[in-house]
Amino acid sequence: MRMRKKKNLAPRMGRCSAVWVREPLAHRGHWRTLFDRSGALHVELGCGKGRFTAETALEHPDTLFLAIERVPDAMVVAMERVCAMGLTNVRFLSCDAARLPELFAPGEVDRIYINFCDPWPTKRHAKRRLTHHNFLQLYRQVLAEGAQIHFKTDNTPLFAFSLEEFPSCGFALSEVSHNLHENGPQGIMTDYEAKFYELGTPIHRCVATMVDWEAPEDTDETAPELPAEAT
Ligand SMILES: C[S@@+](CC[C@H](N)C(=O)[O-])C[C@H]1O[C@@H](n2cnc3c(N)ncnc32)[C@H](O)[C@@H]1O
């Protein structure tokens, strides 16, 4: 879904300078210095308006959160939310997930969250899915040994696709659920998830843990395909 352009985007972004990282590539390998403290580094890809980011960061004050979102009109809402809550353990980067290895040194990230990413339903666009094996191989470059990807979606075909992609790239699956909230709300919901929950749409979730793995020689090495509007 395309986001409507926000009025006064630039001044609104400017008022969030405490949490907005304008030059994210400069922090590669030193993200913890930016927070001025140690702690696990968790990255959320496509944070949207930031409900999950903000509530998770509030619940885990010792964890450092970096929320990546390529659409500034969505990210500004998330930043305003986090600023209003006075959280000091979250920063935002306006960037594409395909640039992860430029943003993080090998092993720098302890966890990746992918929540309700765009499903890109046609085969032609499969490489744009954030759980496509080309993306998973990028994540491997920045994740610490034994680190996890936490994935949620309402999209059944995307979930089925992802359950095949994760093991094909050396991620062991656990906590696989096809109806996460079957017995009442579980964990912190994203903005999208809260809407789907109200509608009674089942939510799929899994955890993918990185294990030792060698890329097969015939692996498709092409970089993830970026949509035309990606920066
Ligand atoms: C369907 S929305 C879900 C937003 C939020 N995670 C939620 O569950 O409420 C997907 C979000 O991911 C962002 N996104 C999609 N592909 C991305 C990419 N390659 N890099 C960064 N953000 C991306 C979109 O701009 C959009 O805000």
C-alpha cells in the first residue's frame, strides 16, 4: 500500500533528530557507540509506523533497536511515537534492507525482525520479498553466530515460501505457528497486525536461527532486486 505524502515532512523529521540517524553508513561496525552503551543490537526491517518498534523497545530497555524503513513518510510517524515515549534505546534509518552489509559489520547484529513485509505475490517479483534467499544471504553477512530472525506475516503463500527459503540458507526453524493469536493475543503486535487481529485474520510466525552453512556453488548470487522507487 502506497503511503500518502506527509505535509511538512522535512521539519517533522528534523524535530526527531534525537532518534534519526541521517548518515547511517558512517556507523558501520560502531553502532553501540552511538547509543553510548553496550547491549544486544536488534534490527527491524520495514518498521512502518513503529508500534512494534516502540513497544518492544519499551519492554526491553537494555536492548538497542535500529529500525530501518525506506519510506520516510511512514518512518516519521514511528520516530514521533518513539520521541513522545522518551525512549533512548531506539534509532531510525531511512534506507533499503538490501543495503544491510553496507550498514553493519560482519556479526554486528544480534537479531532481525521482519514483520508483515510486502508479499510481492507474482513470481516475477519474488526477489523483492524480504525472505527471498538473496536477502537471507545478506542477513547472514551481518548476523552474529546463532542469531535469529523473527518473522510474522498474515500472508499464507509468503509464509509457505519463507518456510522453504529459511532452511535453504542455513536457518533452523522453530516456534512455527499458523495462527499465533488463536488462544488470545501473543506478544507485541505491529500496526498491521493489530488491524488483521481485529478482522480475525490468522497470523503466521516463525523464528529462524542461523546455523553453520556453506552456500552451494550453484546459488543465485544476484543481488536482491530493488523496486524502482528504492533509494
Ligand atoms: C506492509 S508494511 C508493514 C509495516 C510494519 N512492519 C507493520 O507490521 O505494521 C511494510 C513496510 O516495509 C517497508 N519496506 C518494504 N520493503 C523494504 C525494504 N526493502 N527496505 C526497507 N523497508 C522496506 C515498507 O515501506 C512498509 O513501510
